[in-house]
Amino acid sequence: MAWQTKSSQVVFENSWLRVEDRDVINPAGHPTRYGVVHFKNRAVGVVAMTDDRQVYLVGQSRYPLASYSWEIPEGGCPNGEALEVAALRELSEETGLKAAHLQPLLTLHLSNSVTDEQAHLYLATGLTQGEQHLEESEDITVRCVAFSEALAMIDQGLITDAITVAALLAVDRQLCR
């Protein structure tokens, strides 16, 4: 590791993250300060695909962006919870869907210059509809679209969420093999 940490101080913390101000020595050997955002949960995302290549998207307002976002179902996986369990839980909570099959797609570091956030992405198939169970902070619209339409939404700038873009493109690569 080319970086050396001399000291670290927590400057902000809530249920989701911790922000640290660190005194470090950079790779050139010079002292500097570095801000690091530590996420308390791992992220999980699920491409829920029907047998006829329709995918489920969830729309919701994203406070930091002050805009509406179309995404795959995604959320947090606390330490101690299995990633697959969290992925299926998030899928069920946000869409009401249950999946008979869950296949790993990708593991991503989402913004590794300032955070340690890691996302684990899955493809869910064998879907059956159940009941949605939203959290207090969620106001979600569920939409089922042709997979080709979801890809077009990326091209049109209507889907910009990094987890969603990566997951849909990974599924597209798998389907085209």
C-alpha cells in the first residue's frame, strides 16, 4: 500500500455511513489530508427478469440528486446477513417479487477514490408476485419493461444509477454470449 495513515478522526456518522478525516502520507511521501466515506452495509442489487425477458425497475426520488431515479431493486446488506439473503429480501420488499433462482453477476466498488462501498449484483429468475413491504424512507413505483427498453433507457440517460447500469449491461453480455 503506497498510502500511510497517520491518524483518523470521525467527523460525521449516521445509520448508513461514517465520514473520516485522515492525516496521511501520499505515495510521493508528502503529508496530506484525505476524506474517506465508510459504508456500514454492503450494497446488493437484483435484475429481476421474467421468462420473456422483461425486467422490473423501481422508481424513486433520490434526495442527494434532487431527482427521480429508475433503478433495479437494491439496498443494504448488514454485516452478518448473507448477501443472497439480503438480495432476495430487497427484491421482495421493493417489488413484492419472490425468485426461485438467484445468480451472481458482479461485485463492484462504486466510488473507490473516496468510499469503501461495495456492491454485489444478482440476476433473479423464476419470479412470482407477492406483496411489497416498503421502508419508511421509500416511495417506490414498480415498472416491468422489456429488457431492450431498459437498455435503451441507459442510452437515453433515463437510467444513471451505477449499480443498475452495470447490472443491466452484465446481463446483456451474458445473454449475448
